[in-house]
Amino acid sequence: MSLPLAAVTGAGSGIGAAIAAELGRRGYHVVVSDIDAEAAEATARAIASAEFHRLDVTNPAACDAFVEEIVATHGRLDVWVSNAGISKMQRFLDVSPADLARNFEVNTFGVFYCGQSAARAMIQLGTRGRIINTASMASKQGRVPFLADYVASKFAVLGLTQAMAFELAPHDIRVNCVCPGFVATPMQTRELAWEAHLRGSDPETVKQMWINDTPLGRLQTPEDVARVVAFLASDDAEFITGEAISVNGGAFMD
């Protein structure tokens, strides 16, 4: 019997790379994708059973072709993780129409397109599928400075997750999302510099502010998120769908 198969988008670094690695450790064959093919390849090389592909999640035809290739090659698709995302910190009044559109193209439309492609394949295969979307602590509260367009795109991911879960439940496909907080990733390094500039401060001071806002007293790691994704992909979560699981050390409680 072939290994169960999981596909992860935006897995060239950060949370996506940690998710891919964790699923690989748990016995999945992992299809690693990223718009940066070299980064995807580096992630895949560190996993026992993995392959890599370049994927632009904002291109619905590319998403369809990617899923079709997975099914044609492996004959299965068990878990899909839509993790690809972007951010750019600026004041609300400075967000351009192009910035707003780009945030939604990657963070929301990409999840929509990939979810459609994965769900169609799972239904065709008769798979008891699991789809997990990466949302954010910012998908549950607007009290997030300098990220208005990002907040809007991630609120949309949470709502989309619920809508997908409702419509796909009759096909025995579970859909959930994870909502990370202050995660130590390359994206966070950029955000620290942006927020420090906007506050007239420095990155270390901002980092300490984030730690102070987290009751468990540290920045979270990508692995903290990856373990929750692996749980949602497992049979232990077989009666959980339409949920947005906060993984943020208590920085936001709901």
C-alpha cells in the first residue's frame, strides 16, 4: 500500500516548510510546493519521502494542473494544506489598490483556487480528505496594527474555511484552519523591521512587545503550528470540521 499523500503550498520556508517536515515525519509522502522552486526543493530534500513543484497559487489553471499531476502520478490525495501567504505592513491610509489586490490574490484567492482543485480530486477519488488552511490570529481580530489588507484577507480565509467545510461535509472531506500568532519566520523578520520603522522604534523592542503580548512568554515556532496541522490531518480530529484553531500561546483567546 502506498504512503498517504499530503500536499503543502508555500512550503519553501517558515510555517509551510515545518508543516511539510512534520507530515513527512508522520509517514506521509509530501508534495512540497512554492512559487520559489529552489526553496521548495530544499524543503523536499530534508524529508524522507517527498517531491517538489513550483506553484503560483494565484493561477487557478496552474492549481488544477498541479493537482491533476499529483493524482496522475500517485493515484491519491489525502491531505491538502493551503499555507501560501504574504504580508506587507503599512498604515491603512497608505494601502494602495494594488497592495490590497495582491494580498487577496495570494492569501484568499489562492486558498479558494487550491481548495477547489483539491476538493474536486478528493471527490473524484472517493477520498475521506482533509483540507487545512493557514489563516492567522489576524483572522479573528482587527486589533492588529499596520496590516489592514492582511487582516481583511485572513478574515476571508476563516469564512471560506467554514463555507468549504459545510459544503464538503457530505463528501466526507473535513476542512479546518489554523490561526498562528507571532511566529518566528522570515516573514516575521520583515514585519519586525516594518513595524519598528512605522513606530519609530527598533526590531528588538518590537519583538519584546510581541513576547509581552503572549502569555506563554515566547515567540512561537513554525513547529508549534505544524504539530496542530498534523493533528487536524489525523484520525484523532475526524469529527472536527469548520474550525479555526488558535495556535498563538494565548496572544489572542476566543
